[in-house]
Amino acid sequence: MPSAKFVVFSNAAAGRDDEFNRWYDNTHLREVCDVPGVLGATRYRVKSLGDAAPRHRYLAIYELDPADPEAALGRILERAGSGGFEMSDTLDPAVETLLVEELARSPAR
């Protein structure tokens, strides 16, 4: 069964990266992973390739239940919209999200 991921690009509010990362790692990741259908998550720092700075400095990838990723995503969005997550003012509101589904996988050599 192909995997599905919920991808979240984000930034910290200006000058608040340390606070943002503590909140995201210690609170927000756990809260989102507690949503039924979310199997786990990994966070990354986004690095630039070349001279152009990336629009977002951070990336979180949430692994969703491949049997029904849309239902899992719906539960995340419902909880977010109803105040079910402890949000932080360290999060810049210009967040970008995507749902991605696996098309193909190549074995490692």
C-alpha cells in the first residue's frame, strides 16, 4: 500500500527560533501524533541550494495511515480548527501544507 505524508513548511516568528523549536519538538509534534491515523513525524531544518534563501526554514513530515490518509488529515485539520492543539505565538502564520502520496519507490543499492 503506498505511503501518504502530511508535509508542513513553517518559520519561527522573528528572533524566536529557539522557543519555536522547543514548542514544536516538545508539544506540537506529540499533539499531532496523538491524532488517530498519524503514525509518526520527523522534523527538518531547510537548507538553501545556491544563493536563494528558502521561503521556509523548517519542515515537518507526518506519516499518515495509508489505508485512509484523507481521514487522518481531516482529523488533524478538525482538531487544529477547533483549538485542539496548544499553539504558540512563536509560529509565523505563513505556514504551507501539502498532502503527498507515494507513486513509486526504488530500492537502495
